[in-house]
Amino acid sequence: MVVGDGRKTRFWQDVWSGGCSFMVKFPHLFKISSDQAISVAEAGNVEWRLQFRRNLGRIELEWATLQQELSQISLTDSEDAAKWGLEKKGIYSTRSLYRFIVDPGVICRDMVEMWRTKLPLKIQILWMIWQDRLQTAVQLKKRKWDGPKECKLCNLTEDTDHLLFCCPPSTFIWCWVRDSLGWSEIPTTVEELLQKQIDGIPSRDNMRILFYLFAGVAWAIWRTRNDWVFENKLISNPKMLAYKVIGFLRTWSKMASPEDQDKRRWLLRKLEDGLEAGGLRVRGAPPTDS
């Protein structure tokens, strides 16, 4: 897009500044944006002010980079105009489209690593979380659900980050993971989790092992939450969640390549040691059905 007044151009999704959209350049900011469909005109109405659903925290650098880029852009009174970005002349050609399909250029590396993580096909929760489509109370409200938007356990608003990180049982699980892996603090969002480094895992493999860990934690929390919401079955102790996480991770560990299996077994030992340090025996416990 060639931007004039910005009325016809979407701020996040359209390519109007540089070679790719802001949702690709700044994925963490896009995920927490209060209005992901906002136009350029609306965003630039008062000195490029955007609203987010929570504090930026560790992604302040992303915000500073975006602000710096926006400071060099000025809107005009002319209308926006579409331009074919794959040709220098801005005119559509089938040849340029074919080249783009064969080699799109810009990819999301986190997404690639997520799909490379070997997990059962029915474990689609990572994709739903990534797209902010997990059917929490907040998401159901958007679909005109007549139920409450509060968490049934703690009565706070149930969005994805609350359910998976901030609800008391989830916080317990992440404290266990933190202590087992030697992290200085627990993650409170998906974005914070994906910035973690697991000591003992090579950097090139870190994201894949993180997704494996996150899948086990998220799947255990999600199933436990559904048992409570729909069948009124509540675990008697949050440590039961840890059993579920270990069970899922054990079951899925054999799906990886031989090299990744070693890394998964190493991670499992660290988590099991962390539980045993807290007085809970886990070695020899039967695996949980996936």
C-alpha cells in the first residue's frame, strides 16, 4: 500500500512501511494489541498512539523500535492506493506471484520451530494459543456466549495468559518449572516464556524444547480446567497437575528424533528432580494418557 491519509490501510496487517507488515515485524506487540484491525489513520490520529491489553514488560524494546520507525512517517490528505509490492513498477504479474509462493522470504521462525516440535496431531493447543483462539471465557464472550467471563476457580477474567500462567494452579506449575530449570522468575505470558533459555540445551534447539515443555504444561492445564468447568471435577492438590505434565511429556518424548529424545529425557529428569526435591515421588509413576 502507498499510504496517504491511512483510512484504507490496516496498521498491523497491511504492508505499508518497509518490506513486511508490522504484525510480522513486531509479533509480540500485535498479539497484545487492543485493536488488531485498527487503520493507519486511527493509529496516527494522535501522534501514533496504540493501546495494548497489558503492560509491555520485556517487549519494551519492540515498542521502542516501532516508535522510531513511526516517527519518520507522515500522513497526507490524499487517498491510500494499492501497489503490487512484488514488482518494482507496482503492477501485478503472475511471474512475481509465483516467485513469492515458491520463496515467500519473510517467515516466522517461532512458528517454524513450533511445527518442527514432534507432538501428537490432536495436540493443537499450541496453534490455538499462538493465534489467540483458545476457547477461554474471554474468547467465548466474543462469540456471544452468555456465560461469565471470569475464571471459575479464582473469579478473575479468564483470558489465555490468565489461564495458562496466572491462575493459582498454573502459577504453581511455573514455579516448579522455574526452580527445576534454574530460571530467575516465572513467565506470565507466552511472549515471556519464548524468551527463556534452558541451560544445558544448545541455543539452536532451545525453542523446540520450550515448545515441547509448553505443550505439556498447557495441555495439562487445559484438560484440568475443562474437567472443572464442565464436569465440576477439581484436583485436590495442584501437584496433581505436575503428574499430568510429566505423564504427557514422557508419552511424547519418544516421538522426537534420537537427538531430541536425549534432550527431552534430560528435561524430564530436571523436572522430576524438582518435584522430588519438593517431597513428591514421580520416578516410576505411570504415564498419563494423551
